[in-house]
Amino acid sequence: MEHIVTVQDAVTAFAEFMEPTPAELDAIECEMPVILADVELLDAQIVTLDRTPSELDARRLRRARRRALAARLALLNQTATVVLPGGAA
């Protein structure tokens, strides 16, 4: 028995409407500091996975956590000042 499948998914997988919109790209750009801070925190955590953290590692982790929290706070403060359309708050 042969299965008949469509190639629609393969054809439309790379269609223009599948690309991110300018609004989505702007949202990603606004969140980029948070993403980079999280990557830095993950890097600091990965370094300490296979060994006991030294004092330098502990400082690096604390600094990365503070940067990640500061980036999240800045993003929240930035989005809190944006007025939503339609009068919604």
C-alpha cells in the first residue's frame, strides 16, 4: 500500500507570508538586551557545571544575574510607557 501525501507543506514552508512581520522584528529588537543578558547568564552557569564554582565564578554568576534582571526591568519599564491602541491599559 502506498501512501499519498501532499507536497503543500513543503511548498508553503518557505512562502513569503511565513516570514516575520516588521512588527515582530521590532519586538525581537526590543527584547534583544534581555536575550543577550540571558545568554551571558547561561554561559556563566555552564562554566560552573562540571566544577565547584570559585570566587571568580560566583562573582561572574552574580553579575550576570544582575544584568539579566536589569535588562528585564528596563524592558518592563519601556513597555509600561507604551500607550496601547483603543484606550486599553
